Amino acid sequence: MGRERIILLTTVLGLIIGGVACYLLGKYFPDYTARTYIQVLPPLRVDPIVSASAVTQKDIQYGHRLSMANLIKQQSTLRKLVDRDTVRQTKWFRRFGGPVDEAVHKACEDLEKHFGTLAHRDSDFIEMWMTCRDAKEATLIVNEMFDVLLASHDTEKAEIAAKISALESQRDVVQRELDALVKKRALDLPRTQSEQLEKIGDERVQMLIALNAQVKKLRIILDDPGKARIQRAARAPEPLQMRYPIWAFLCLPGGGILGFVFGTAIVSISKKAEDKSKRFG
């Protein structure tokens, strides 16, 4: 058989083996991608100056969506997702193995590669998707991320509400102290004691002003109608179609290259053996 035919035969054989490997890998190690959408609602309060320009308002709202999409991909947000019990119970998380801290680190790295977000410019939606080997787990993870975002929003509101409650309690204490000072000052007291009470009263008034200002500021943040809001467009459905892993497609050209190299090696070895036999024959 000619050398060219040997190389051609081994190359074709390598391509066939690579194609079979690609098929088997795609069948037994498929990737599934689950998708969901977050609707970012525009603020309830619109700046009258900005509202005159629809294009400017559209760009501002797109900026809100883009910022939120970037927030989702931050390490802190991915860590919150991995910390959820439902996510840690998945086969996806358990396959990282090892100590918990190391598994969490690897899981976050995997999310950076396989969890994606896209802020749509011409609609109110952010698209989120997750790709892994299990269709149900891909769906679970992408839906859990939305729950993480809602929980973060609720936690932030709860923390602000707690601060407001603490400040209002402090304000009530100061107000009672001030009322008591006013009653004492109404009595016929020595001048020195009266001046001292007046000084303390002025301090309490300044404290009340400062506390009221802090409460007002926090209430504006808590009830800010100019802040973008989010809601789930729909829970991610379980993906029905599998996707071949990208690396599986490398089997086909890889098989062809290995076949070519193998055929070239055979031809080279046979040529050296032939030359050697002629030399000593």
C-alpha cells in the first residue's frame, strides 16, 4: 500500500473515531442551558427635567439594567448563590468535592464561566442563564439567583427599617428628657441651676434635630420612588434540548490530526526499516 494511502486511511479512521467520540460525549455528558428573565421596572418618580427627553430616559433605564446585570456577576452575589442550601445539595456543587471553602471557590469560578447575564437595550429585561450537565439543576440555579436578588433587596430594606426604629427609640428618650427639663425650668430655681438646665436643654434640642434629620434621610432611602424595581418575568422552564459540550467538538479535528500523525509515523518507521534492510541486504 502506498505511503499516501496509509496516511489518508489513518486520517479518515481518526476522523471517524473522533466523530464517534463526539457523539458519545454529547449523548452521555450533555450541557443544558436554563434561561429566565428579570423585568427591571422604571422608577415610580421620573425627573421632570429628564422626562422631556425620551432618548435620555431610555439610556438611564438601560444603565439601571446594565448595573444590575453587572451586580449579579459580582463575586459577592455568586457567593450568596452558592451559600444557599438548595444549591449546595445539587450534584453540580457536590462534584467539586474537597473542603467546603475550596468547593465554594471552585463553584464560584464555574459560575463565572457558565452563569451569564445580558441587559437588553430595547426592553425592560435582563436575561439570565445557567449551563450545566443536569437540566433540572440548571433550572434550579438560575431561579435561585432571582431569589438571591429579592432576598438582598428585602435584607437591605429590613436593615434600614431597623436603623429607623432604633433612631426613633433614641429620639423618644431624648424628647422625654427634654420635656422633663422644661418642667424643671418652670420651677423657681436658683440662677446657676436654671442656666445649667437651659444648656442641657439646648443640647437635647440639637440632638432631636440631628435624629429627625437621620430618620428623614433613611425614610427617603427606604421609600425612594426613584429607585428601579425588579420582578420575575417567569420562572425558568426546564430546558428540553441538550447542547453538546463545546469541547466535544474538538474530538473530530483532534481525531483527524492524531490519525494523520499516526499515519505519518507509520510511514516514517516503515521507510527507515526499508532503508535499513537495503543497507544490510
